[in-house]
Amino acid sequence: MIFWDTSALVRCYAQREAGHERAMSFLASRERMSGSVLLLPEVAGALSRLAGADRALAAGLLRKFREDVATFELFPIDIA
């Protein structure tokens, strides 16, 4: 199982980011993907910032992220 954090997952969508290829290889693996439900707002926000004023780019990045994260097992957060 691969448990993603926000910064690692954002690298999958930021081609110029250091570690992009490595992150993509993990995402393309046949391992089960998982992470906290916090991935949803955090990655969406980071991708929106990454795209800046380019709405078409933002829409494409967010669409790809939604497709990818749909296969993830997302864990809730709690006080513990």
C-alpha cells in the first residue's frame, strides 16, 4: 500500500517539480493507493495555485486528480 501525502501527490501533476518522475512511477504502480481525506482540499488547492490564471489548465489538472484519487482508499482524520 502506498500512503500519499499532499506534497508527493502534487508532484504527479507538476511536471517541472523535482521528483515528478518518481511520483508518477508510484502512481502508475499496481499498489493500493491510500491517504488522508485531507488530500482532497489540499491537492485541489495546490493544483489551482499551480495553474494560476490558466482556467483550462486548472480544470485539466483537477479532472486528472479526481480520476486518480477515485481509486484511493481515503482515511478519515480524528483527534487521536
